[in-house]
Amino acid sequence: MNTHDLLGIGLGPFGLSLAALADGVDDLDAVFLDQRPAMSWHPGLLLEGATLQVPFLADLVTLVDPTSRWSYLAYLRARGRLFRFYLAERFQVPRVEYDDYLRWVAESLPSCRFGRRVDAVEWDGEAFVATVTDTATSRRSTLRARNVVLGVGTEPVVPAPFADLLGKRVVHAGQYLDARPALLEAGSVTVVGSGQSGAEVFLDLLRAQGQTGARLRWLTRTPAFAPMEYSKLGLEHFTPDYTAYFHGLPEATRDALLPAQWQLYKGISAATIAELYDLLYERTVGGRQVDAVLQPAVAVEAARAEGDGYVLECRQVQQDRTFAVPTDAVVLATGYAARRPALLDPLLPLLDLDGRGRYRVDADHRVALRCRGGLYVQNAETHTHGVGAPDLGLGAWRSATILGAVTGRPLVDVPQQGAFTTFGTT
């Protein structure tokens, strides 16, 4: 059996970044698998007018290799859109265009194979052995690799009160567009969660309210509908400098620090907030009332089906007062979380986990193992590398770091500094 140098599992933006940077490395035998039939990126949230929250330079390759043929600008040229992009003067691009860019790269790279589900990864004493199923034919095969990189992404978080209620009218925001026709028929809709996706869903429902007449409510546990930290110095938390600083902190300090930084990654873009406010303002001209309630500092503690709708048992956490919210539909903008995939179960005896059952991840994004194999993670190391782990802006840097560790040499000039801020002391 041929032994690959690297097996990438999962082809979201981070796995695709690794594949793009690995392309052209002559002595690197790498293959990348994804169980989906084709590339797609958050299809349920490709709302018209929605943009990335990071500049287009945070593509798959540019921040470590701007000469790469897989850059966003190269994509625009290939699509015949470069002059239109130049005239549009856009730094933050439409989300639907970024999705098309990812598809263009995925369909062009010979190392990327879709419709291949990795069921299990084992260690045979010399290399990893992956059991793979072709999802179209159900045919199983094995694949051997010295290094494995997990880019399986995160999973939607469904709060416990809603676990048994999911359906056409109780959906996670990640499935919003599929559920939208049913939601627009509801007499009342409640959005739970106030990150960017929650704001975009609420804004879309608010725009449609003139036709639907639905009553809208927006609930969040956070103390405010707050903007994402987007000052230039604030953004330095998304640099290799801060990642190295955070990684060097004691585990207990890291765990205490992350929740306090929620506005770095759970806030709403200032543009979306402004659009929401302006629409609410216009709707109230002439003394009109908007049938929309926005309530921060509210926790949903229980939920039940009642009649054709639902009742949410809520608590205003600052006042410590409880109240009930009847609603016909619920959209859960409750985010995503990394979970250890079942395919790693055969490796559990070899995983050196921390006291909370999480990966121990070194500076090169390598998981601690009781064997010689190299197991790396992408966007499963927020607890060790900080708020930049899920950020697109650090994706190319992390991919280049992993490739350097796998090959034993730097393949590109990986930047280690980018901040003016001095984090910590020496």
C-alpha cells in the first residue's frame, strides 16, 4: 500500500488552504478527502448582500504566499471579474463570491477528492491507516499516511432546551435558507443568539416583515447587541504574535481569558448593526410601531411545544426575572463548536488529552500522541491558540506552519510578527 506523506480530512476553507499551499511541493505526497459530494461553504447563510467579516486578503494563501496561483485575485482573473472587482473597490467581498472562490480552488486541485468519508483512523506502528467509504458507491478502501491533518470543521451548537424540538420551524441558523420558506409563513419568529449570523437572520426577517406581518423577537444571553471589536489594535489579537503569546500562557489562564474576549469573535459587524437600526428607525416614521422586540441579557432555560407553536421559558439574568415567550418558530443563532470526531476513536488510547478531555496542541498545531505519527488540527485548538483559531485571516499562516512541521523545512516565508502591540514580557 502506498504511504502518503499527508492525509487531510475535511475540505472547508482551512483544509483547502492546506491543499492549496501543498500544491506544487514536488516531494510532498498529499491527498485531501471530504465526505460531501462537492465544495460548499455555509450554504444556509449565503444571504444576498452578506459579506465576509475579514478582508479578501484573508483568502487561502495570500498572507503567506501572495504569488500563489490560488489567490483570490487569481480567481477573479480566471472568472473574468478582475476589472469589475477593481471598480467595485471592495475590501470585504460578498459571501456568495467567497463560496464560489472556494469551489473554484477545490475543483481545480487534483489532490482534493469529494464524496470520500473517513470512517476511522488507526495507527499500525509505522503510519496512520484510514478506512474510507466512497459515498456514491459505498465501496470501502484503506489509505495510509505518515501525517494526518483534521480539518473537519465545527458542528452547530443546539442548546439543551431545543434538542428535542428541531424541525421545520426550530432550526439552527446554519440551515436558515433551507428553512426560510416555512419561517416566512410563521406568525411569529424568535431568533436566539446575537452573533453575526443572528443579526443577519433577524435583519432578513425584518426586511420581509412588510410582506409577512410576522411578530419578531431577538433574544441573547450577552449583555448587549454589541459590535465586534474591529479597531486596528484590537485586530492584533488575530496575528501570529498574539497566538504565540496565548499559547504560552498557563492552561487555567487561557480558559479564564477566552470568555472575556467574546466581542473579538461573537460580536456583530458595525455595518450590520447600522443597517438594522436604520431599518427600525425608518419603520417608526409617523408614529408607527415596529412589531419587533430586541432583548439582551436573556437566557432561554426551557422550551416546549404547545399547540402549533412553542413556549420559551426565559430569565432576564441581570434582573433575575423569569417570563415566557410564545412563538411559532425559532432560529438558533447559537454558534458552532469543535468536537472530537468519531473517526479518531481507534486512536483514543494514544491521545494525550488534558484534564478536560481536550487535545494538547503544540505551537505547530500538532496534537500530543503516544506514538511517532503527526496528527494536526485546524480550528480545534481555540483553547490552546486563542481567538484566532477560527479566523480566516490566520488560516494560511497555520497551514504553512503545519506544512513546515510535516516536511521539516519552511516551504514559504511564514510571518511570525504582525503586531505593534507587545503581548507579555520576556
